[in-house]
Amino acid sequence: MSQAEVVRLGDVSSERQPRLAFRSGELTRVLGGGLVPGSVILVAGDPGIGKSTLLLDVASDVAREGKALFVTGEESPEQVKIRADRLGVDADALYLLPTTSLSVILAQLDAIKPSLVVVDSIQTVFHEDLSSEAGSTSQIRECARQLTQWAKLSGASVILAGHVTKSGDIAGPRVLEHVVDVVLHIEGDPVSSFRLLRSIKNRFGSTNEVGVFEMTDKGMRDVPDPSAHLLAQNTGDLVGSVIVPAVEGSRAVLVEVQALTNPSLLPTPRRVASGVDYNRMLLICAVLTRRAGISLASQDVIVNVAGGMRISEPAADLAIALAIVSSVRDTPLEQKLAAFGELGLSGEIRSVSQVDRRVQEVARLGLKTCLAPLNRNEISVPQSHNDIRVAPVATLREAIRTGMGRPKRTGVAV
């Protein structure tokens, strides 16, 4: 069917297109069940985060049963070969094309007829008929449009690697994100081995899916049980350490939140946030001071999420607050305790979503107590759930008393 043909909706087949599943179960799940033929995917991330490594692994998967073309505009074939040897990639049907010319790419696509095309990266490709340089708005828009048109007409899939700006946004025009079918973003701390593959847009599946990977010398490997990996070094009975069941996509992940307070030697105490929102941490510190009597005016406060993870949801408020209180008092919380809940400005603990899923993950990892929000109309979680004690709390003061028991005599008011 040509592009200009008119077709009745009733004549269009409603049969599902077969998807291509990868060896990586995490990637297959994030894509909504696999790769849809004729789809265009944009994969973005910071430099060195693992984009090229992941895409080369994906191309090798497709090349085991069909043809895959890897267009490299940033590396030479020798450099790609070095990475392929390290990853153990050995596919006779995987082709390399070291070029940045769009006309050369399209000519080779028509000649090879691959099932998958990987372009690394779209910012390096240029159209000869445009006078602007590669990476400009007009070049990125036109190159992406023609590659998308080829994918829809040929039925082959195209994956575009994209750069990001200093603020973390995808570089280039916003129209690029609207043209493609799927937008994936690789997140993670460069000094940590964990990587999150987050779906920002997906026309063929849910955007509430997140894949967890670990960067190894053999490439990015699936982490099927991220909670166990992230808590492997948590020995319990630690000062300033609290476990929070954070929801990433459609599953809950147990993450360790750490806090450290120390008398400040500066006129203005420092506030440092790593893995949590800085402004959210300031809000929590203010509520602790005004509503719970925890004086932080002369204390440096440092909050960190272990394992290089990042928590953006307000459900981590209660855990951050308890970790700060534990550090101020130099007293650990109860052993095998987890906590979650949004903190209001009046010191109340507000309800959050997916309570049952969070509690189930806490119980699965063997923790014994879970502090959860108390709904004033009804308790949002049962008193006992899978052999775990769920302690509903309505206020921050109540959560401190429940989680820490009797405080040490440190002179800190509660």
C-alpha cells in the first residue's frame, strides 16, 4: 500500500504483529513485549552510560535470525569490533556501516534489506541537500523523518541513539520525540554499575515499565531481582539508614536511603542530596524542625541513595526523614524496618499509590516491620500482611516514636 492510498478502517487487519523478543528479559518487558516490525525507537542517555553497548547487544540478537545493520557515525569498525569481542558478539549477519551520510545509509538499506537498523548516533547523520551542519535542528529533523519513512514502508525496525544535553534532556528538536514510536532513556550514576532503562513514550506498550541492568565487562546484564542486589551490603542496625519500597514502573524495588548529619563549621549549614530531589530534602528538613522538634539549624545534612539509584517519588519522604532523625540521635532504627509515605507540611503522613505492592516486596525480602500511611477514613493496609507487621502512622512524630522506640539522651527534643 502506498502512502497516498485511502483505506477503510474496516479493511485494516486487526491481527497483532509478531514481536521480536530479545535475550534480555528486562529490555523485552520495557518495550511492551518485544520489538514491533516497522517501529522507530529513540534511545538516549549521558555519554558513557552504555547506549552503544546495549544497542550492539540488541543488533547481535537480531542478527542471529536475520540481518542487522549497525551504522556507526562516531566510531570506526575496528573500535566496534573491540567492543563486540568484549561482549562475545559473533554474528555473521551483523553488518557495520561507518558513515554519516544519509544518502549512503538509505542506499545500503535498500541493498541489504536488514530487519533492524541501529544508527549511532542520529546527531552525526547529515543530509547533503541541507546546508546546515550535522547535529543541527534541521538536520536531525530531516534525517529522522526519512529514516522513519523508510522503516514504515519496509517493515524493518530502526533504533536511533541520541545525545542528551547538560540538563539531561534529549538533544535536538522536540519534534524528534514525537516522530518516533518509542523513547527510552538510560539512567544511572557513571560511578555505579546499575543502569535503569526507562520508557518515556511507547506507542506499543505501557510507559510504566523500567528495566534494571548492571554494567559488567561483558556488557549490560539483566538484574531480575534489583531489591536483593541493592540491599546485599545492608547489614541492618545502621545509624541513618532506612529501607524504602520505591515503585519503579510496575514493580516495587527496595532501596536504602542514607543520611548523615554533622555540626556545621560554616555560617550556613550545607545541604547535600544525592539520588533524591534537593528541594524535596529541604522541605523534609523544614518539616522536621517545625513539626517534630528536630533542630537542624546548625547541622550539615547529607542524604544519599545507596547503589547509585535515584528516587523521585514523594513516597520516600518518610524514609528520608527517619534517616535524618536516626543520624541526629546517633541511634539506629528498629532492625528489618522499612518505611514509606509522603510528608505533608503539617507533619502528616499522606497516602501513596500501590501500597500492597510495596508491602509485598518488603515481606518478600524478609523485613519484619513496615511503617505505612494511615488513612483517616480507613487503614490503607492490613495490620498483618505476609508475616510482616504493618504499622500505620498518621504523623511524623508518631512515625519517629514507632520506628525508633525510646531515643537516647542526646538532648534532642521530639
